[in-house]
Amino acid sequence: MNVKTKIAALLAASAMLSVPAAALAGGPNYAPEKPHPPHPTKPTPGPKASMAEKVAAYGARCQGQSKKHIPGQKGTPFSQCVTAMAKAANGVQAKVACKEFPKKKHVKGEKGTPFSQCVAKANEVRKEAKAS
């Protein structure tokens, strides 16, 4: 056999043996990605608080709402939620403050309807507003 043929055969054999070993080798083991913790709710601001403080406090309760505009609705679901929380903090009944949300449209995987979730959050805001 020629020297070149021997070298080529040796390289081919070593390549065939190294491919399965490379396939079995594991890559780096990364830790699973952890979900972000929910934003803590901020205390309900008083009537003399700045607009930024009010929006931050009410917006923290509306974190799960979409910020995309839905055709035919006034504002986004997030802005409707913030408005409802502000109304509830100023003494409006929770059911009246949340009238913009659909009452019978269940979202799969969610507990309750958007209306019932809004009412529950608005009642919390009203209790905090009365306490302060």
C-alpha cells in the first residue's frame, strides 16, 4: 500500500470513530429559566398624589392585561383596567367601575371572567382607599 492511501484510511477510520463520541457528548447544562416574580402591588395613593404615582399603583394591579388595542373598544384592556381601579379608589362601586369588561366571556386557563377579576381587584383598591 502507498503511504498516502494508508494516511487516508487512518483519517477516515478516526473520523468514523469520533463522530458517535461527539454526538453523545453533552453540551453545557444550563439552569431552567425562572419566571419573573409578579410585581408587588403598590399602596393606593391619596387624592393629592401625583399622576405618576397613581398610574404606577393602579397599573401594578393590571399587569396581566393586554396593551394591544382591540378594534371597536375604547382604549386597551390595560388602560380600561387602570381607569376602573382609579374609579374604584375614588368611591365608585366596583361593578360600575368594571362595566367595560366582558361579563360572560371566559378565558381558557383563567379563573373567572375578565369582569369578575376586575371587580375583585377593584374591591381590594376600595378597601385600601377607605383604610388610608
